[in-house]
Amino acid sequence: AWGKVCPQFTPFGVMKGNVNHDNARYGMYLDNQFPRNLDRDEHGFVKSGCPEFTDDGKDNGLIPANVVEDEFDYHNEFVGVYSLGDVSFARFVSLNNGHSFYWKTSKNFADGVSHHFRDGFIANKKEDAYGQLKFYGPSGPFTFRFTNMTFLGGPVGEAALCAGQHCGRGGAGGPCNVQYLLEGVDWTRLMAWSQKIKFGVHATSFGFVQPIFLAADNASLGGYRAMVSQHLNGFADMGCEQQDFQWDSGFACNLPIRRLNFWGNVEQGNLTLTGPGYDVDPNLAYPSYGLNAGLMQYE
């Protein structure tokens, strides 16, 4: 089979109704998987389809995406993946784990319609001595779709939903300006006065400044459609309102804010973005390092 298989890019079969509990490390752990559209012979050996892109330059991620259905994890130290793409979680339930979910890097779905998580519950029962409610989410130049998800209970760790676990560090996502697109997210049953979101967790400096949260409804972000990091203070001049600790002191806006990436294959030095939101004096202290005034460093 040497040279005739590509395990990291082979699609999963049916994954439905699994239960993982009381593991000293991971419950469910999908490791580093990016299923692709493989053409295999009658023996299962790959004839073509392992590369990331097709011959005409299209994303070769699996269409339709794999789906992990009705997964239930409890009393594990960790639940999740390191890097994973073109895999969706439907009706996932995490209860009283050391980390509700742990994920470092991902991508947009090649099928254009799937959601990273939908119709699930992230929960922690305070009467149980084990566990913290904290979802460490991935980063990278993509949109993380989080739909019809409910947070229940506490205590909460750094925040219920943290964008950009380890962003900028080895084996993790980058650039750090991931978009978290929330729809139908219910925070109402979190333990009182718990922090809902966090910009960056265990990340390099970029990870605390660049992620953004977006809402496709009027409830998932407290009535706003976008939130940017507290370190992007120029957005106050755009009519955005700084929030309290529950929203990580971010600036909340009803503006169509989106990420922006410039791609290059050689070092171009620093660029400076000018325009709305960045017309302020640069804050050169950690973690901003001038990002608030539009300084774009090569990553």
C-alpha cells in the first residue's frame, strides 16, 4: 500500500451516535484530518485526489462534507481535534469535560453550505466537581460557522467561546483574522456573569487583536451584528460601542465588518491599511503593536 493511500485525506465513513467518557486525555479525537475527493480502485488504493487543489485550482475538500452526528462526550480532559477541515458536527453534546472542545485550525467548506457546528449543546453542571465550560475554537483565514448552539451552566473558563486557540503558534492556525459567524446561539442559560466570548486564547499577539465575531441574527451577539477586539480602538469613532467583560470588552457594531487578507509568496515588509476604524494613533504596546492603526505585518 506504500504510496497508494493518503490516510490524512481519506474521507470518514459513518460517524454517528458515539459516546466517549472518562478519558485521561481525549474523548473524541480526530487528530489532523482533511478529507478530499479521492478516486480509488477496487482494492481501495488511491488513483488520484490527494492534493489540496484540483488541476484547475479548485478546493479539493470533500463534497459533500463529512458529518459527525449525535456525538456525546463527558468527563474527558479534552474533546476535539488539532487541525480539521470539511468535517461538520451535527447535534454534538459536550458535558463536564476539562475542555468542552479543543480545535486549532480549520478552513472554509469546499461544499459552500456546511456548518462547523450546528444544533448542539455545550454544557457544564456545577454540581459535578469535574469540568469547565470553555470551547477553544480554531483560527485561520476562513469563516467558522456556529449555528443553533446552546451554552448551559458553568463554571466557565476563560470564556464560553474562545476564538483562535494557539493562533500563530506551531501547529495552529494563522493568520489570526478568523470570522466567527454565529446564528441562533443561546447564551441565556450560562451561569450568571460568565464571559461569553474571548478574542484569542493561548495565542501570539495577533490572536488577541485580529479575530472578529459576526451575527446572522439579532440575538447571538447581544443585538449587534459584529464585534471586534478591544484593542481596535479606532472603531469607537465608527459608532461602535465598547462592551463589558462578558463580551471581552470588544467594540460592538451594526456595520458590515469583514476580514481582509493579502497574499504573497515573498516578504513584502509591513503594509499600512488606512480608512474607517484605523484613523487613530498607533498603540505600539503588546498585543496591538500598531495593528489598531492599520499596521499589517507579514505572517
